[in-house]
Amino acid sequence: GGTETARAPGLKRKVSLHLRLDGERHLRLRLVCAVEHRSAQQIVTQALDEFLDRQPDNAALAGRSTK
């Protein structure tokens, strides 16, 4: 199972995002992927969701209810 994310209505389409990492971050991410049996996509998406949820007014801007 991954985590479910709340989305604003009508934003079901996924888009691609290119991310450049330095070698150390890339290695650390790959190690976590292997240990946790999760993809980099899952880990980065969870981290981004947690970051965005902490931003002031982010829920209102995205049309989401606060937790």
C-alpha cells in the first residue's frame, strides 16, 4: 500500500517532474528505497505532501479541507 493523497476536484491527471539530485542525496534515497521496499516516487511524493500540508493556507488554495 502507498499513502492516499487528497486532491482538488478535477486534478486527477498526473504530470511529470524532473528532479536533479547530487550524488549523496541520490545514494541515500536509493538506500532508503531498498530498505523500505518503496519506490523513489512514493518516498518523494510522501515528503512533498507532508511539506505542502505544513504550508499556511495551502489547504484552502488547493481546495482541500484541513486535517
